[in-house]
Amino acid sequence: MSTKLRAAIIGSTGYGGVELIRLLLSHPNVEITSVISTSRAGVPIADGFPHLNQIVTNTLDGIDIGQLQQKADVVFTATPHGVATELAPKLVDAGLKVIDLSGDFRLKSGEAYERWYKHKPADPAYVEKAVYGLSEVFADEVRGAGFISNPGCFPTATLLGLVPVVSEGWADLSSIIIDAKTGVSGGGRGLSLGFHYSEINENLLAYKVNRHQHTPEIEQVLSRVAGEAAVVTFTTHLVPMTRGILSTMYVNLREMHTEEEIINLYRRYYEGRRFVRIRPAGKWPATKEVWGSNYCDIGISLDQRTGRLTIISVIDNLVKGAAGQAIQNLNLLMGWDEGAGLAFTPVYP
Amino acid sequence: MSTKLRAAIIGSTGYGGVELIRLLLSHPNVEITSVISTSRAGVPIADGFPHLNQIVTNTLDGIDIGQLQQKADVVFTATPHGVATELAPKLVDAGLKVIDLSGDFRLKSGEAYERWYKHKPADPAYVEKAVYGLSEVFADEVRGAGFISNPGCFPTATLLGLVPVVSEGWADLSSIIIDAKTGVSGGGRGLSLGFHYSEINENLLAYKVNRHQHTPEIEQVLSRVAGEAAVVTFTTHLVPMTRGILSTMYVNLREMHTEEEIINLYRRYYEGRRFVRIRPAGKWPATKEVWGSNYCDIGISLDQRTGRLTIISVIDNLVKGAAGQAIQNLNLLMGWDEGAGLAFTPVYP
Amino acid sequence: MSTKLRAAIIGSTGYGGVELIRLLLSHPNVEITSVISTSRAGVPIADGFPHLNQIVTNTLDGIDIGQLQQKADVVFTATPHGVATELAPKLVDAGLKVIDLSGDFRLKSGEAYERWYKHKPADPAYVEKAVYGLSEVFADEVRGAGFISNPGCFPTATLLGLVPVVSEGWADLSSIIIDAKTGVSGGGRGLSLGFHYSEINENLLAYKVNRHQHTPEIEQVLSRVAGEAAVVTFTTHLVPMTRGILSTMYVNLREMHTEEEIINLYRRYYEGRRFVRIRPAGKWPATKEVWGSNYCDIGISLDQRTGRLTIISVIDNLVKGAAGQAIQNLNLLMGWDEGAGLAFTPVYP
Amino acid sequence: MSTKLRAAIIGSTGYGGVELIRLLLSHPNVEITSVISTSRAGVPIADGFPHLNQIVTNTLDGIDIGQLQQKADVVFTATPHGVATELAPKLVDAGLKVIDLSGDFRLKSGEAYERWYKHKPADPAYVEKAVYGLSEVFADEVRGAGFISNPGCFPTATLLGLVPVVSEGWADLSSIIIDAKTGVSGGGRGLSLGFHYSEINENLLAYKVNRHQHTPEIEQVLSRVAGEAAVVTFTTHLVPMTRGILSTMYVNLREMHTEEEIINLYRRYYEGRRFVRIRPAGKWPATKEVWGSNYCDIGISLDQRTGRLTIISVIDNLVKGAAGQAIQNLNLLMGWDEGAGLAFTPVYP
């Protein structure tokens, strides 16, 4: 046991934190040495999460950076926006590897952060240091990094669907429309009437239309891989299911290509990356086909009538969209097999 | 009782037919005199639909046009595609008023029908005669008509969302993208693995991408109200819920208008039409807000960043998207109050 | 309009209150003159309930008994336990007809109320005056009454299933076991982690085992109709759906009867009561078969192997289990047709 | 690889078979060498199950016992009732270890099998040979056995809840009532209107009341551990969720014990058996707390008012109720760690 990497999880009582626990429990190279919740320190974690009975016997810790230096090698921060802003720099300074699952270090522009998140941005020096961990796109930067900013759930699904065609220069950057749909767990475990079962069941709605804070994150990455500014339309919908994101993306092509050429482009781009699976022509992924796993499945259609490309990607928002990708980044960072501890077959049905 | 209009329903054992029964039962001017199912003639309808016990005591009839002439004034045909093709003309010739809920008489082009439906089109003389019953848009044509082709569920939600801005000439017709989502009842009551509960629950998927047969119906109406050809991108998604359609529409404006101007345009367009409700700026409709009712609720957002309009409309696919609009058309056709028998408050929660 | 009975609803922003609004809107003899919410007075009700847009334009009122005397003939109190305790007596004293949907006046024993509800009981004089409105069983008492205590949702489903065999003296009173299951709306609209969508969806659980406050209500009525004390085992389960209660009841017979005799007993007992429907032998009701309606459907099986009776009843908890039965009681009380304003066909599918 | 146990799965395209694949893929000592479907032989399994893309590349095989002798050491038969009747004996005779997930070898009485299953029973010699694999109760018999009859889903949940109190002699055997609830996947992947999403969603119903074929299986085991005949009342309900069984059991005690004594009895009985977790007094398990895992969680309440015991157990019907327990039996049979390949943390939320 003592040769395993020791992991601490801050924010262990949110859905992202609990999912990190589930996934890390089957990681061959990691042991969880501290589960941390400021609001419930001192309570056995299984009290609030009976599914962990006899599996995780830890009592929740409070935050104590000195202790963390003794007990952990890597810290996952799965806290609400605005908490890691202050906390992550201290952990980094304490010599810990940090993987932050919040939005606090994703946007390189503090001004954009403030505008979209309505929070004071983090210290620019640490924002600069944070590597954006979209594993399949920025693996080279993640390898050897010490401070990872883990992507948002919508950006993960969306960027994996858009980056190949955008980075190849085939996309009309002014045409990109993203119609995203998410299950409810993406909204977290906090209480609000909007997440009450009776309000969500047998209901479908759009929310934060043209105002979602993941918009600038998507634009930042697309602009970077395109080498020019991309501005997108991004709409989010809430679907009556617990897990899953499906992102439907519409792109006009700068010049015409066949559907086959485009599918091949995606196959090439993701060659050797086991967690992205490209569907053959005429097939579309469903969120259930990646449920509980770290996969991102992508289907592509080119409409001859409009010359417009429709790209559909699906992920499990809590795995590839959060905890799974965080562990994938840990694997890359440590030089381990990218899929270590992540070989979950999707749960079906 | 004898002064009521006598209605027969063909296809009484599909979801559309059963919903017609539910709605007509509370119509003040109509009595149901025959419920017809070719496959189950002779059986009391409540045998297969226990919710109708002691409410509808009718035995299912077979199709007999001579009998229908004796028993009915109006016939609703809620049959699968390809059945009304032959049947509706005979009913029309028999002097019956006919409201067809299938897709068989919606497309004026037989060639388009054949390409998208993979069926032989109906006799063009009857296609010509059929009035497309999008009640709020074509009420003048519906009034006094004897043969109505009731719109599809997706086209109803989508066209009510697009017609005002398109008919006003403000929309860039080449830019229209429709991302539609539907509950499962829209797929009917037939058996297929794709509708098995275990496959649909906690799942979300796209289907018939760029191939859905409602595409030409949408384009036909948009082209008509625009006075020029419109070609759209149309994607359909299946959502784990029973009822409800939400259509998210993206439109580039030909010239800039304020969000307020656009909302006012919609308010003016639907003035006096009780079943369309326009949300104020910054508010978005949810399918539950129209559940079980004949309403179509619409929300509008103009993104200053992209100059693109996002329009969101919701309906209950079995009411406004099928049986409810059919009755609304009957009301118009008979010169009755448009809302007779349709004053259902949405069921919440 | 002025000849209609004027109704006020206190607690208009809970699920029971909103359902009262939906149902009363289609009642031919009633008009809603005041919708009351202490917490949100002054706000248009449609602000919090967009499904009521353009249907109910009322602004929420506060509680003012003097005003109520001017504006209303009957008041429905759909408040949390403990509120009507004080409020209902004042309304009664003000000469208003009162129909209380809470549990505050159901238990004749103040001691039992205090033990099960953990609240101070109401003034015994008013408890005595309140007529327990299980419409099919106590219609004679309801007729002409001025103060009705409307039954709980579980007791309604359960008692309608048990009263015929218990009042006939055929049931072994020591053997009664009730295994009840409810949708989530029965828990109300308040916020708690236990009603969060992600916690309830794809989940099933028992709660308040042997501790549910509806236990003494069931026992009180069974004891009354049996003429001797009945003590029951009562278990409640939470099912991932919004509406519906299914109660499965197990009863040993004092002496043997055939299944047919028992079904006939039920048919006789409920003869002429349109809202109770008895299934034939070998058929079982489903909650969807009464969804959105005031029906209670009952199926009965006698197991030859064990000599034990299994009775299954279903209701919509917000209609027959709350608002619908309240209106049924109003109809009885006013001497109107029992079903006035309640002719809702169950919504299917 | 060659040192791993080689497993074949017959019935790979049902839910039980697909779940066996998912679980065996993470078993350290097993490799899947053949996935078999008579109806779809020759097709890559991932064609029908896209979630297995790039994970299982096998093409479905037909049944060929000679080949199986070459390719496999153990065969799982996950076929509909009546198929293993003929097939399993041949596999046993071919020297293969056989774990049968169907009901064909569970009942020792051929007469009972025929009465409840409406099928011809299997050859009594093989029925005799088959070891009933309720892992926690009959582990000693499973160890070293070559032919296992894997328990049904309802009997697994129910018997784990009842066996301790029954085998201790504390239960009144004439009093046992089992009110069981299951998710839809327990009904398999076959098509029927009863499993159509629109029929099941927002619905709850009882089925096969007093007629379910799992009744004699439960009685057989209870009678065996009690040493005298037990006859039970058993009711099954269908709940709108995909996975999960919750069994609520009611038992009169022969003589009084405290709740604490009973909980301690259960703790002792399951000491050292990691997959059964007993809740403390006043706590009740939920199906989500075992979702996707091999756990069976049990809660117990003794009602002082009635002297009656209420026991609640939950399992994932496809894991502990089928594929998981089959693998647990394989582990016992092979002398491996009972939990090998089964260390799945329940998936939450």
C-alpha cells in the first residue's frame, strides 16, 4: 500500500467528489488517504452515503494544508466555483499536485471569468500555471504538469466533437452552433426547486440561454486550436435523467468535403486514444452507450442539402465530464497508462 | 344529444386516437358515435384501455364507409402513414368531413412525399383539396374547409416558433437550424426495441439525423410564408419522457433588431390566439408548462455576441401536436369558438 | 358569474393548492375569487407557475379573514400540518364553509395526533365538528356539513380498498398489512435532498416504516366501520414517478368466501359511486389508469393456497387523494351532482 | 492469458448475458472466449450493443458443444425458461462446468415446475445434480460443485432477507407475506406492450398476483432451512426504473424478541459475507445504494404495536440477482476469493 500514490479529495460530498471516490477505489496505483468536507468534518462519509457502507470507512476531514502535505501526494478539488480560487494556490505552494475540477482556473482571461461567473478571478500567476486538461487534445501539456484545471462537462463533450474539424481549418468559425443537453446530476447536489423530482420528471427545458458560463471555455479552446477567434452560440437543456450529456453541434464547412473524409479526419485525430470512439456513417451515439464509463462517442452527418455538418457527441458528465477525466489526467501526469483504473465498461441497460 | 356533431375516430387504439377520445369526451358540441380499429373490431375499447372503463363503453367497429355515412358527420383518421392515402378520399367522396392526422396529405409535392416517406403518394386531386391545418397560421383556410390535413407534431412546434420572424422577412432563410426533442409517445404505440423502457430510460439520443420526414413539411410552410425557398437543418432527439416536444431554433437575422422588437412581433402575430403564449424576455418555456393542454409556449433570445436569434417552443405532442389541434381545426371549420372543448389547464406537476 | 359559489384557496403554491386551482377552473358552479399564500402575497400566481399564464391572472393574497368573508363562500385550506390547527376554527367561526386538506382535523384523538404528528392538537370542539370526508363511505355525513376534514392520500387509497370487507365483518382485524407506494408529489414542493431528482430517479425506497402519521387515520376509520379496534401494519415506499399511489393490502378472512363473492361485495358496496371502479377477477389496476382523474380503481385476488386476500387500489394522489376528493366533498355538501367538475378522463399514456 | 479460466456465455444478447460480459471483463481470473446467440450468430456483438464497441470485438457464435469443449472451461446459460432444460445436461455431460441463470433447474419438484412455469420439467437426474447457488446460504454446497442453478432475482432478495429469522426458528411460517417491487430490466429484452416506455413511465402496477413462478422457489428454500413446510404470499410490482429490486417482507414472530436481538441475529448470520450489509435500527436501504453492484442491503423494523417484523432488502436485479451472483458462485466453485471481479462500488447517483 505504501508505494501507492496518496490522494485526497476536497469536496467529497458533492456528486463529483463521490464519483472520484468510486473511481479511485478501483485504481491500481492510488489510495485515498483523505476525504474532505468543510461542512461535515468529523462524520463518517458513509453516514451520508450509505452506498459506501463497509467500502469507505473514512471519517470526513476538514481542510488542513499542513496535514495534507503529510497525508497526500495529489489533491483533487471538487468544490463549487469560487472556492478553489483561494485554495488551489495554497495547495500548489505546499508542493502538492493539484487537479481542480471547478471552473476557477479554466479561463485564461480574468475579465471573462468575472463576466461569466460573477466571481472575482483567481491570481493570474496561478491561472497561467494551470494546464487545461482536455486529455485527448492537450495530453502533451498534461504530462508532467503539477496543476491541472479539469475541463467542464459541456466543454468536454463539445470540444471533443469540434476540435478535429476546427483545428484542421475546415470549419466556418462564425457558423458554430452548439445545442447541448444534460442530465440533472450536472447541476450538483445542492437544493433548489429546479432540481425537485416533481419539477424535472416528465419535463424538458432550456436554461441560461446565451448566458452559460461554459461558453467562453469552449471559445477559448476553439480559438486556440483554430488560431483565430471563434464565437459560438451555445444553448443548454435539462433532460429528465440523472447522468449523460449529448451535444449536437452544427458547423458550416469552409469548403466541401465528403462525409467519409470528415469521419476519417476524426478517426485519425483520435487514433490511439482509447476513450474516444467514432461511429460509422449513419450511426449516432446514445448517452446510455457511455453511461458510467470514461468514453466519449461521436457520430457525424454531412447534409448534402445544406452543406452543413451535424456532429453529435455523448459522455457521462460525472465520468469523462468530471471525475474520470481528472483521473485520466492524473494518469498522464504520472506517466502511467492513460486508462489505468478507468476500464469501466458502460453500464447497460 | 342528437343535436351534437357526430364524430368517428379511425385508428382508435393508437396514442393519437385514444387522445382524441379523451379530448372529445369533454367537448360540448360533439359526441363520439364510432371508435374504429381494423385490427381489433368487435372488442370493447376499454378491454385494451382500462383507463376508459365505465367512461367509454363502445365496442370497436371495423371500417364500413356506408355505416359511417349513417353514424358520423366528421371522421378523424389517426392511422399510420400510407393508410389514409387510400381511405381519406373515400371518406371525402362519401360527403364526410375528414380530419387526417397522418402525414399522407401534408406535402403538396408527391415526389417529396415519396422521397421522405418511402410510400406511394396520395391522389394529387385530394392532396390539392386538403387544407393544411396549422390553426394559428392558416385559420382562414381552415374555416369552412371539409378536408383537413393536420400538421405533424414537430412541424407544429417548429412552425409556430418560426413563422412570425420568417413571414416578416427578418430571417436569413439559409441559416435556419432546428434542434428538436421529443418524448417517446410521439413514436406511437408499436413495438420496437427502440421504445423498450430499459433502452429509453436514463438515455438520450438523436435519430433520423438529416432524414426526418417532417423536414419537407417544415420547409414547405416556411417557403410559402416567406415567398421564397427555405431549406433547413432539422435534427430530432428522443428524450426519456412520455409527452412533450421542445424545439430549439437558430436563425440569423437579415438585419439587426432588438430582442424587444422581436418579442413584440410575436405578440402581435399571435394576438387573439389563445393557445400561443409568448414568454417575456429572459424566460424560457418548459414542456411541463403545457403538459396535457393545447398550448404552445414560446421564448425568444437574441444574442448580442453573435447576432443570432434563439427561439424555443414547447407543446404537448399528443394535444397541440395531434389530437388537440385536430379539434381546434374542427372548431374553426364549424365556426365554433376556437377553444371549445380544449380549455384544459396544463397538468402540473 | 355572480351566481357561482365563490371559492378561496389558502396554500395556493403547494402542489395540492395548485391542483385545486386546475380542477376548480373547470367546475361549472364555482369561481375562484382568491388564491392565498402567506409567503408570496402580492405576486401574480403565474409568476411562480408559468403553466397558469393567461389562465389565472390573480395576484396572490395574504390571509385576511374579514376580506375572506366578503370574497368567498367556501375556503380550502391546503396548508402544511399545524397551520390549519389555528386557522380553520377562525374560518369556521367567520361563517365560511371550510374544507381542510391537512391532517390537522382527521384524528379524533388529540393524544394520537400529538404522538404521530409531533404537533399540538387542534381545539377538540372543532375536531369534533369536522366531518371526515371519505366521500364514498361517509357521504351522508358530508352532505350538509360545513367543515370537512379531507382524508389523507394513503388513507383514501387504502380505506376504499379495505372498508367493504372490514365493514362486512369478513376480515380478521389483527391480520391487516398495508404495503403502500407513492409518487414523489405526495411529499410536497418543499426542498429536501430526499426529493432531489438525482436521488429519486432510478431509485426505490421505504420510509417512515411503522411510523407514518397516516397509520392512526386508517385505524380510526377501520375501527369505526368494524365496530372494534383495528391495528394495522403500514409501510410506505417512494417510487420514481410524480403522481400516483398504489396500495397493496393483505387480509386474512375470518371464514372462507370465494373470490367472486368478495368481488361482488365490493361491487355492491360501491354501486352508484362513479369514482370507484372494481376490476374483474384476474385483473389489476395500474396507477396510470387513473392518472389525472378522480377515480379509485380496485383489484382483488383470493389465494387458494393461503386463504389470504390481496387487494390492490390505485389513485392519483393529487386528485382523489387530495384536491379532487375535496371538490367531490364540496359537491356533496352543496347537494350538487357528486361528479360536477370532476369528469376528467384519466390521461393516457 | 492462457492460464485464465475460459468462459462462454450462451444467451449473450439478453440483459443477463450482456451483464455477464460487463462483469467478466473485469474479472482477474477469467477470459471470455465465446459469446453465443442462436438468433444472431455471425454478427459482431457490438453491432447490437454499441456500448461494447472497441471493448468486445467478438462475433456471436452459434451453439456447438464440441467447439465449446475446446474453447471453454465454464459455460453460463442465460437463456429463457425451457431452453436450458435440454441444453444444460448436454453441457454437463461434455465435462463443462455449467452455471445456469434460468429457472429450469431451481425447483426440485418437476410437478411444481410444470405447474408454475407451464413447461415440461428437466430430467430429474440433472435437477438433482444442480446445486442451488444462493451464495451466502449454500456456499458449502457450491464449493466444488460443477453444475449450479443460479437463483432468481426475487428469490435472491427475498431469501437473503428471510433466511436468518426463518432458519433460527423465530418466524411464524404461516404468516410470511412478501411484497416485492422490481425495475423493468427484470422482464428481459423481449418486446411487449407491457414494456413500452410510454406504458411504464409514470406508472406503477402489480402483476402475476399470487401466480408468480418465483413463489415455489422461495417456499422450497424456506421450507428447507426451516425444516418444515412454508407457504408464502408473494406479490410482484413493476416500478418505473431500469434496475433494482426491493422486497418488503412481513413476518409474525413465534415469540417476542427485541429489534436489537433480531438485527444481531442477521449480523451474525452474515458475518464475513461481504456482499450482505445490515443497516442499523431505524435505517432502510434504497435500491440506488446497491445499484450496479453485487450487494444486498437489509433493514429491519420490529413494530411494538403489532409484534410484527418488517424486513426490507434491496439488490441490483442484474448483478446480485443474476450475473453477479453467478460469478460469485464461480468464485466459490473455483475456490477463489468470493469477491474476485465483483468489487464494484455502487454507482451513485
